[in-house]
Amino acid sequence: MISPPQTPATLPWPACRRLSALMLSGLVLSTGGALRPAAGVDPASMTTLSAAEAADLASRAEGLIGLDAVKQLTPDAALQLARHTQGLSLDGLPTVDAATARALAMHGRLDRFDQDAEFDVGGILEKIDAYFASSTGQELDVADIDALLANLAGPTDDETDGGADAAPADPWLSLGGLQTISPEVASALAIHDGPLLLDGLTKISTEVASSLATHSGELSLAGLTQLSDDARAALAEHDGPVTLPDALVSAAGRP
């Protein structure tokens, strides 16, 4: 379902756009609503992010993590960040390559990995990349991704997974600095398990729209300034609400 941008009162993912000022201040919002530094590191001051720094933030920070000053991200750092179970804002990234997009798309799917056990970033990325390569030209199967990750994680102890005080997962991902993406990147990001905000895109091809339409859940494309009929028709196949600017919704008369 395609809809115009929503107000903060009705935003389906908790006021993520409206919290940008808090994120830029270098604070994260804890599940109890209190603000606290993320592991003693000021995310707003970080223009680069190593895999080790990403791992530290993902394991210690509560609530959303805002890293909007980061201008480039490696697949290793992206995968470490993807272990965080709450919101991630990387609105400063002007571009992401396909490998980094595939790593970020695992956000919300890595909680099955033991936080205290060794996390084989290289091995996991290799398996993920191999799966995507084998699926070229085919629709990616989320169930296959989950089975692959479950196999890599190994057996888990349900009694120690999470806990009574653990925050419920809310893995929304914002990449508002991307002004254009390829169909390959769109296909990777579509695997993301949670709300996906791509509000920096001003136009998308039909191929990109078709790829994004395979995403399930909330999809925000509130920055689009133009949308072809074919791209609109492709987005109409998306399983979940799609947010578009008012002008594009009203101009087409809403299918």
C-alpha cells in the first residue's frame, strides 16, 4: 500500500525521523526512554567506523544508534553493526556498494549468534555473498537466508537467548544519504528484516522499484521527486506500507 509521509503520532517505526537531533548529539535512546552515551563513544563525531568499533557499539548501545557523520562503511563493519537489534541511522553514507548492502541487510537477523562467542565476520560474509551470487536473476528467498544464518550460528540455548530485561527487537534501518542505488543494492537491502528508510532517493528505475518491492514491512521513499507508472506499478506489489511524498501520491490518483 502506497501512502504519503506520516506524522510523528502515526509513524509506524517509533519517531525515527524525529529523533535525528538526538542521534546527532551523540546519544542513544535507551528502552526506558533515558538518554545515555553509547559505550563512551560519541557516534556523531565518528566519520569512519572500524569493524572493532562497530562491534563495540552494537554490543553495548541501547536503543537506536545514530552514525550520520560516517561517510564510508566496509562490509566487515556493516556486519558488526547489523548485530544491533534496534534502529540504525547511517544517513551520512553517500553510497554503499553491493557487499556492504548485503551485510547491512542482515540487520535484524543476527540475534541468533551468541554475543559472547567468536563472530566469524569473514566466514559469514563469504557465505552470504555466495548465496547472493547463486541467486542472480532469481527472487531471493528470505527463508533461505534465515536457514543459512541458523546453520552458521549453530545450536542456541533458548533459555539464555535474550532475557526478561531484553528490549524487543526494532531493527529499522535508515540510509537517507543515498541519492541513487543500483538494482543489485536494492535487492540486497530488500532482505532487511524491518522498516527500511531510503528517503534520500529522488528517483528510482523500474528495476530498482521491482527489487525494493520484494522487501516486506514498512518502506519509506519520502524523498522521491518523480516516479514512472511502471515503477509505481512495481512498488504496488510491495508487502507492506510504502511512504511516498504527497505530490506523487495525489498526482497519480492513488491506485
